[in-house]
Amino acid sequence: MKNIIWYLGFLSLLSLLYFVEGKIGFLGFFGFISYFSIYKMSDERMEKNIGKATRNAFMYTIYFGSATIAYGYLTKNIELLIPAFVVLLGGALIICLFSLFYYDKIDKK
């Protein structure tokens, strides 16, 4: 299980397309770089911790995504959706990883 999640770090290479295309949406893939740090984590209770961490990231996605859609609808500002997608993707990745590190540290005690 640990090696499969570690490979998600290679998706961060897609953020280099920002320098080719110049579109800010590609910078959202930079959030995957932190998955390289999972490689050295212990396998013990990893699936349980991943379940908890992804639940936190899912809740962030639901709340932030609905707030962004509601704000975009009320202000009729469609240009907001591209940077909001970057913040949504990057934030979900960061929350998932910080939660995973937090739950891994708690289980070691």
C-alpha cells in the first residue's frame, strides 16, 4: 500500500507544464510533491489512517467547493473557478497529508 501512494508524487511533474503553457491551473499539481515523504512511513495501520485523512480532505473539498460555487453563482464571476480549482486541489492534498502525518504520529504513542 505504501508504494502505491508514494507514486502519486510523480504527478507533481505535471506542474512543470505551467512554464510551457503559462496557465496557473497546472500549479495545482505541485501539491502532489509532498507524497514523496510517505515512503518512509510505517505500514502498520496505514489503511486506517489513510481512511481518516481522506475523510478530512473530502470534507474540505465539499465545504470549499460548495462555497466557491455559491460565491461564483451569486457574483456571476466565472473567472474565479480556475484559481479556486487550484486552491481546492492543493488544499485537499495538503489537508490529507497533514492529517495522515498527524494520525501516524498519534498511533506511534
